[in-house]
Amino acid sequence: MCKSKQAATATKSDDAVTERTNVQYRDDFRATSDKNRDALLKELKATEKNYSVLIFTKGYKGEGIQVSNEKKVLYSGNVISNLKTGIGNTIRIDNTVDTKVFDSFTKKSVILEVKDTKKYKYVYVLKDNSNKTNPFSITYSNTLRPLK
């Protein structure tokens, strides 16, 4: 058993926190146009440096998702991934505080830490329900992929 395993801390003691989240840092995929990028940032009111965009991608089938930070609940609802585009929902997050994503189906959560969200404008969260110990895969990027 590996003793160097790091666990994120949850705000509630009864939440199961995902331990070993698959994290990637990438900017090497096809980007959307500047016009589409600017329109999304304006729509979400995320043009300021203290905001990042959280994008739910593949693997969401209508389960309840709650996104929160120490200040407030940012999103609570059901996320469904579009099978054609691979995109579920997009929301704005405050990148000056840690953000928690909780999945009510798997009872797992993941913490998006300030040290990562401050550096990257876009945070892609993929979900794989077949992985029972860690359903989340996070990709941090400064490149917005095409959403349509």
C-alpha cells in the first residue's frame, strides 16, 4: 500500500471524498474561435481573472451534482452530457477559494484547489461511473474546446 497517497478534505464529515483524482494539465487540443470564447465568458460573467469556468463533460446521466465553495453553493442540479458534443453544463467558479464538486449518485466529491484553478481559466470534469473508487477526471486548461 502506498503511503504517499494524499486525500482532499471535505467540508462535511459524512461525504466520501475522492482520493486519487486523475488530473491533467493540457492546452494541446483544438480550440474554439475567439468570438465563441469571448461570448461564453461574457454570458457566464467570467471575464475577470478571479473566475474560472467549470465544464462538465462526458459521463453525466442526470444525477444530482452540487458545486460549492466556502462562501456559497454555486450550482445544484442534474447534469446530462450531450452525446453529440460531450458537454453537460458550464458554470462560473470563483478561483480564489477551493471548490467542491459533489455527486449524489456515487456519493463522491472532488476538491478543485485554488493553486490549480488560479492558473487555468477552464476546468473540465469528466465522470466515469464504472470507476467505483474515483469517478472523476479533471483537466485544467487555458484553451476552451468547442462546446457545440
